[in-house]
Amino acid sequence: MSRQRSILALILALFATFAISFSSFAATPKAATYTPAQIEQIQKYVPKITEFRGRMDELQTLIQKRNWIDTRTFIHGPLGQLRQDMAYVTRYLLPKDQPAARKAAKDVFGHLETIDKAAETNSYQVASQNYQEALKDFDAFLQLLPQG
């Protein structure tokens, strides 16, 4: 009788191990989606961020006119809130999108800082080139935002 219990316990243990190992394959991972609360938080900042993107044309005009004082003022003034808003929105993005959003935001500000330094030294070529790169990075950031 003792031997039958041992065999039965071994069979049950093997069955349990088998059942548990295959149950993990049956559970398909749920696709990551935004919660309504996340969408609400993100949508609070999307209009501000897209407005900043629209105002980048003003920066281009200042650079083209070589108006270095107003270029620097524009970067520190109207665009001054942009860094904080992009960082805030990044926290609400899906985890898979956050690294790309952080990189794009960091790159935007790296280019703006370079434009600021170029304005300080009256370097049109550097300012113009970094303006174009800032636009590309800004657009990459906007592509990561959920629509609607």
C-alpha cells in the first residue's frame, strides 16, 4: 500500500508539473494599451506641445534673419516650458515607447542648446543645421503620442 501511495504521489507530481508548465504557454500576453486615465493625462499636454511645434517656424525666421538676441530669448522664453511638458507626457506613454520619447526629447533640447550657443557666437550655419535636426527629433516625439 505504501508503494502505491508513492507511485500515486509521483504521478500526481508529474501531472502537476506538466500542467503548470503548459499553462504558461496558454496564457497569451495582453497587448499593451493606454488606460483612459493615461489618455486623459497625455491629451492635456498634446495641444501645448503641438503649439510649441508650430512655433518652431518663428525660431527659423529669427535664425534666418540672424536676430541672435531674439533667437536666444525665444529659446529660453516661449520654448522654456517645452522640456517640462515633454518629460511629463513621456511618463504616461507605454513603457515600450518611453525610451524613444526620452531620447527624442533629449535630442530636441540638445539641438536647442546648440542653437543657443550658436546664437551667442553668431554662427548661422550651426544654428540652421541644429534647427533642422531639432524639427526631426520633435516630429519623432510627436509620432510616439497616442492619437485621439
